[in-house]
Amino acid sequence: MSTEPRTVTVNVFVHKPLEIDEPDWCAGHPDTRAAYKVDITHTGPEHVIAPGGREILRAFLTQAPFSTTDRTTGLYVALADLTGTRTPAEVEQLADDLNAAAARLRELGHELAAILAGGEGR
């Protein structure tokens, strides 16, 4: 990773475009609409966790650098709707898929810990 901070310019209401530091993991800011400063969010690439082709989770790094409540970089995790009746074999497969998804989620958690330990995105 580069030691030089990256910056990006985003449009904000009332003021001129604002140049802000951007973490290396941020996937960019394609939305050119103006926003309030507190609404600016860095978002990393989305990871679809789908062992065996079954989507279990979606996860991505996120940080709101001007939030009034929490500016810490975190991992946003969305759980797929797995509600339904299953046969014994399907229950076994779902359990295996959940174990695989948990392993990948742990990997993403370790990546987040490494980013936080390096001081980036706080």
C-alpha cells in the first residue's frame, strides 16, 4: 500500500466541492450528486459470499469520515434471506454453506483488523 494519502473531490451542498482523504480500500465515489458533508461515505468493493452458488452474505468495508456518531471503519454485513423449509439433505448443505460463509467472513474481519491496526480509515 502507498504511504502517500489519496484524495478525492466530492460535491457538497452549499459549499464548493470538497477535497477529502480517501483510504486505499475505497472503491471510489461514482455518485456525482452533491451531499451534505456528514453523508459522505467511503465504501469498499462488495464481497458476495456464496458458497456452492448459494448467496449467504454480502459484505464491504465502510466508513463515514464526517459522521457525528461513529467514524470508525467497519465491515457492513448483509445476510441473505435463507428462510424456508428444507429436507434433511438440504439442511446439511445449508449448514455446510453457512460454515464456508463464516470462514470467509472471518477472513474479511481479519482484513479489517489489519487496516485498523495500520491506522488507515479511522
